[in-house]
Amino acid sequence: MPEQIYYEDVNIGDQMPSLVKDPVQRVQMVKYAGASGDFHPAHTDDLVGKQLGMGGRFAHGMLIMGFTGEAITNWISKKYLKKLGVKFVGVTKPEDIITVSANIVGKDDKTSMITCDIFAKDQKDEIKIKGTFSAQLPVRG
């Protein structure tokens, strides 16, 4: 469970601790296909990925989005997360190392809600996912 963070303890410009994932592996993509029910062969078969013009197999976008959710809930309890929206902007290839980072861009003192921009990037600093999330943090006392 993440350490308790209070609304008063964060400020605009603060960063969420980054999450760095191990290199994406083919077996991870196959397991995700099974868990999600998305068995499109482009995620597991190099030839199909090449035929689609993607240069080979590539990870499910939702797998990478799952990494963003993991990063958030490593920082704050999931009960505080109110909204997460992302845009898929890049393709994740096997062996890519994904780093998820976020920074606080807004605070609402009336509701104790924070708004954050979030990004998932690979080892070449290429953005795979960008988005925003909002969380309603507890207040002290």
C-alpha cells in the first residue's frame, strides 16, 4: 500500500515518483493477450507485425496503459483516483524499457482534487502514452 499523501503536502509542479518497468518481453505480451482476450497476432508474431508496416510485433497499448495505472497506485491509494484518460501516441516494441512519470498541474482547494499530466516513454524518450488523471486526496485533520 502506498504511503499516505495529503492534499496539503503536494504542490503544482511536484512530480509523482517515476515507475521504470523491465524491458517488455514477448512472453509478457502473450500473457497480456490471454488476460485481455486480444489475440491479434501483431502482438506476438513478427511476420504479421511486419506485414502491417509496424516493423515486427508490438505490445498492446492497454498493457502500457496498465503501467500508467500501476505508477499512479504505487503513489496514491486507488480509492483516491477519480479519472484517468490517455492517448496512445507511440508503439511499444519488445525490449523497450517503459518509464511512467507524472507531474501535478492543478489543485482545487475546494475539493482537494489534484490534476496531473502523465506520460509513458521508452528508453529513447519517445512518448508512448500521454494523458491526465485527477485524484481527490484526503486533507489533514
